[in-house]
Amino acid sequence: MDPVPKSSPDSQDKQDPSSEQVKCTWDGVKTLDPEQLNPVPKYEFNKPPHKQPNPGPIDHDIQVLTSKLTLKQKIGQMTQLHVGMLMDSNGELDVKAVKYWIDDWGVGSFLETPSNRGGKYLFYSAKQYSMVTDAVQKLALEYGPRIPVIWGLDSVRGANYVKGAVIFPAGIATAATFNPSFAYDAGRIAAKDTRAAGVHWAFAPISDLTVNKLWPRVYENFGEDPYLSSKMTTASISGYQGDYKSDRSRVAACVKHFIGYGSPVDGQDRSNRYIAKHELLEYHVPPFKAAIDAGVATAMESYGVINGVPVVTSQYYLQELLREQLGFNGMLVTDWGEINGQATMYYTAKDISQATMATLNRTSVDMSMVAEDGSFGQTMLDLVNNGYISEARIDESVARILQLKKDLGLLSHPFTDPDLMATVGSAQDVEVARNAVRESVTLLKNKDGVLPLKSTERILYIGPTLNSTRYMGGGWNVRSQGPTDEVGDSVYEGFGDTILGGIEKVTGAAPLYFEGTDIHGSELIDIESIIEAAKLADKIVVGLGETSYAEYRGNIGNMRLPQNQLNLVYTVASASCKPIVVVLVEGRPRILDNVANVADGIVQAYLPGTYGGLPIAEILFGKVNPSGRLPYTYPASESQASTTIWQPSFSTYNPQWAFGFGLGYSHIEYSNIAVTSTTLKVGQPITVSLNVKNNGPYAQKETVLLLTNQEYRFDMAPEHMRLRDFVKVDLAVGETRQISFQLSAEQMGFWDTTLKKRIEPSPLNIYISPYTQANITTQVQLDVDPDLVLAQAS
Ligand code: BGC
């Protein structure tokens, strides 16, 4: 067995999900990066190319380079280790360890941030980070195969591990904007800030379909709808990658997690999923297909098992489906420790040798995110030397890895570009993030126009999420779990705001605030004083929500918000009888119980990121008109955890709030819906048009959604509704715009149980923004041959 120098405390997050959280001494201690950041306020960036580059084919020089490597060096290129294995116990780069992995084993890739080592809580600026990555790169050019390493980072919402880089709203909030340009911008800014740290590869976008809302990874993704998620995924990849083969301010994107990760049967992270093949193709695959069509350079397979079959060793998922049917030519990496996990966690292999052999021989996995031990190298050497894995199979993966390194410019320019560092945290980026929040915040309830608040009103502010940057950031912000309780907001040191801070900026006065209860709802605090203050107030704003978490550490058994958070609202409402506005800062839709009735106003802020405070305040005070729409179905009860807008139409769809729901302050009317033909036939798309009018009193960004439903579908239950298109338009007060959508019969194609994509004839209902105040409906006849096969899968 190879020596295992050390393991990083941060990576303990990734081990046995069932183990108790270990309390580590480094949690409470922080050593701030002494680097003073002074970014340029504005900078120019390269626009995306007209045609997105695609991964592959393999160049001749890369084939030659591959052939010159020894077997051990080739296996090294396929190995990815956590940076913790390169750091000493003082948090410094351990040059001996770097040499060992690169020279002895030819390791070709590292991941993550060296943030927590040896009792220190580090949060590196791009400059400090690049000192680590460049030092490793220098050693990689001197030792082993002398090939630069490729470094991967979870820059999933901005370069969230780089100090000072702007942390964007989580994917779920980006989806709520229904404006893919924000996915593009977050990607492009994340790319440059990641690259400024000497890292070339971002493990994003996250395109899992979030079916089960208990799942702690809901917030990372673009919601429950395949079409919306596909649109966001495409834009995001364009942002991250741009012209990544020549633009050195971009990175390789990594669409993840392939596939079906978002339907855990019990809502717990990495649980089993039961997904029939045709349902997988219909709902889970489209965002990944969109990623591949957008030229995504790399992909990550998903943790766990589907229908009892492990994804990482599945020939169907990772060879037939991903490579042959979807045509992915890029580089495929495993998720964290997934190969060894077959033997140690899922019991689907007798040992890591069997797991490694199955992965390599059945699938197209190119790189193993091992990530914390050196076992992969020796295991692979033994398997190849004993004839269990062919060297040709290894060559195939190594060529893809080296081609990626070449495409990213690593072979010619392995070191960090200092010019990029000056742009990290630019005011220009902060404004983009704030604009994304301005368009994502979703107004769910506004009884009697309780919102917007007026500056003349006396407002009392209570609740744990109003005064926290950390909770607005959530997970994958500073570290995977977000800052610890001990470090809290102090780690941002000027790189963010709070909702209270935003309110002070908007109103010019310090808000009257009581916490009321902590985020866990441990107890009600200062409740007598709060009641006294509430009696004197005109309105009360309560910030509720979730603490920061990521992956299995965010598992919950109960979807309700902590009881004392709910009690805070009940107590103050009944004692004061004043109008209450609830602001939700939450990664997944937590059940609100009677708070949904008691509150007069409800504002969903999702996880807006660390600059969310000002835009939320602007929305509360009507400086900005809310225009976000729910990218998921908000459950009313636990039984609706997996309710989606696309569930079979015979099931009751009666959630707390429907997919696509969201209010604005203005009054929007839809009228004159018309179709160019009432018959929809293959090859003859129709146009659906309508007028959208802003009857005032505010300018409004209006998202117009087109959904369809088949009245019946022989042999395959039709969905309640499917999103087919959307557009977001600016409407001045009094303005009317005509909106047109193209609709084709082919869009009504669905995968049947024989894995044929077909269309069934039936009346087709067309809904424009259903579940909103303006909704309007029409019907056409879907006139098609049910035997026509649009596509065939296996
Ligand atoms: C997560 C991935 C992430 C990887 C590296 C895994 O636990 O599932 O999304 O990219 O860790 O941090």
C-alpha cells in the first residue's frame, strides 16, 4: 500500500456519510490571508465565440506524447489527489510530498483548496493561491513526466474558494431569474477568478434535476424542470468556457453529476434512486445533453447507485448513454473516492481492485478523483501488468487528459497570469451578482399590498437570517460547508453585506433588530422585548431560513423549518396583530406550516450569495420590483417532497406554490392569445402569440412561460404540465408587448418504455404562465402518427 502522507481536515467532510461530525481544533482558528485586495473597478472581458469549441479529436502531438509516457506515468495522469496531500501540518506546501507524488507516481491532477491545515483556517486570495499552484507547477515541470498538472476547483458560484472573489447566487436562485444571461455571467466571472488562482478547471455547472426537495443539494442546481435546467446549463458552459482553447481567462467546465443524482428515494444525499430508463431519458438527461451540445470539456459521474446499479461501474450510464448515445467526447472524472467507495461504502465490489477493474473495463472514466490516498496507482499497475486492463484502454483516457491540458494552454503557459488577479472582486462583478439577486428574489405572497415597505413606516426586524452574510452564502462559499459557526461572518472582512446592512443603505437609518432565535431554533430569545417593540411597529420583517451546509451534512429528516423559527412568527403575530413579512433564506423549500397563512408577505431569497443584502432590501422597499419565479414546486407538506410540475396529470398537484409562480408589484394582464393553426403536425410548427400589458403602477420585468399538457396519452400517463419555452421582458408602466412562441409537434415527443421517442395524438392544452395572476390558456389538436419514431435509444 502506498504511504498516505496526510489527510486534510476539509476532506473529512467527504468520508463516511454516516459518521458523526468530528470536532476539529482548526475550526475555531483563522489565519487571514494578509494580502490586501484592491481590485480594479472595471475591466474588459472577451465575448464568447460564435461557435463554441468542442472537446476532441486528439491531436497528433498528444498521441505522440501519450506514447512516450511509461505505464506508471500514464496511470499518474489519470490520478487526481486532494491538495491536502501536498500540505504539511503547518499549512505550508510540503515540497517533499509534491515531489513524491509527481516524481514517483506522475500524478497529473490535484483538486480543491488548501484552506484548512494544521490548526489554521486559511482563505487564500488569488495571489496566495497562485503561489501554491505555481509552485506545484514548477515542480511538475522539473520532475516525473514533466507535464503541468491540471487543477480542479469547485468554483460553482463564482470562485467561491478564492478570497475576495464575488460569490454569486446559488444555482437555484440563478434558475429563478429565468434569465440565462446570469448563468453566463456567473460562469465567466468564476472562470477568470479561478484562473487567477492558477486553476484551470471548474467542477460546474451542476445540472442534476432536483426532484426530491429534501435533498441537501437542491440549491446547487437549476431546479426541477428539464427545459429550464438545460437553458441555464448551456449559458453557464458558455460563460465558463468561452473560447477555452484560446482564451486564457476561461476554464474547462465540468457538467455534473452524471446521472440521476437528484431523485434520492428518501431525500438523503447519495441514497438509492429508482429511475426507469425512459424517465431518465425524458427528465434527467436533457440538461446533460444540452451541456454536451454546448461543448462541455469535461463531465463528472454521480455518486451512488440507480436501481441498485453503481453509476461509476455502469457500462450503460458511462459508456452507452454518455459516450455513444449522447456523443460526449470530453474527459470524464469520477466523483470523490467513488471507485474505492464501491468496496468501502456501497459493497458492490469485494475490494478496490475489483472496483477499479470494473470501472476501467466497463466505462469510459478517464480520471479517478481518488482523492485522499495513493491506492489508485498501485492497483492500476497490478491490474495492467496482470492483463486485467489493457494498456490501450489507459492510452485512450490519457490522451483525453493531455488533450484537455493542451486545449487549456497548460503545455505552453502553465503559470498564473498576474493580470487576472487585479480583476478579482471588481465592483463590476459585484454589480452583476447583485443584479442576479434583483432578478431572482421571488415574491410568494403579498396580502393587501403589505410590500413594498415605505420609508415612513416603523419596521421591526427580527430573525436569524437578516443579520448574516454566511447564511445568504450557504454551502460552497469559503469552504464546502460554508464558514463554521466559530468563524461566522468575520471571514468575509468586507466581501459581502447582510440584509440589515442593505436596509440601512436603502433607508439611511439603522434598523431596529432582534435575533429572536438562532438559526437552529434552539430557543426564543428576548421575546418580551420583541413583543413590546412589535406593538410599536407598523410592520414586522422576519428573516427565517437554513444554516449553511453541503452534501450529506445537510441531510434532514423533516422538511419543516425549525419549530422555534415558526414559533417566532406565531408569537409575534398573535401578540402584536401587526402585518408580518417573512424573508426566506434557504437552500431548499422548507415547509412553512401555518406561517404560510399567518404571514402577509413572503419573499423567497433562496441563497442569494454574499452580496444579497442590498438587493433584498431594495426589493422590500420597492426600489426594485421582484421578478423571480419558482424553479421548483414548493411543497405544502412532507408528502409533496417529490411533487413536480411534470408528475403524471392524474396525481393531485396542490403544492404550497407551483413551479413558475411569482408575483410582482405591478399589475400585469395577458390577452389576445392566438395560434397560427389549431392543428399541430410534425414539420409544421405553429406560433402562439399573446399581448402582455403592464397596467402599473411599477415598471416590471415579466417572465412569460409556455407550458403544455396533453389531455390523454395512450399507454403513458401525460404530465401535469411541461415547460416548453419562456421569455423575460421589460415592461414600462402602461406598456403592451406582443410575445410570440414557436411550438412544434416534435417538442411533444416523449420516451416510451421501449425507449422510442414518439408523439401521441390528443388535444393539447397550452398554458401561458399558469398559476400566476395573469395566466391565459388555449388549446390545439396534436395531430400526429403515433407510430412515427423520432429517436431510438437502447
Ligand atoms: C461533490 C462534487 C465535488 C467534489 C469535489 C464531491 O463530494 O459531490 O460535486 O465537485 O466533491 O469537491
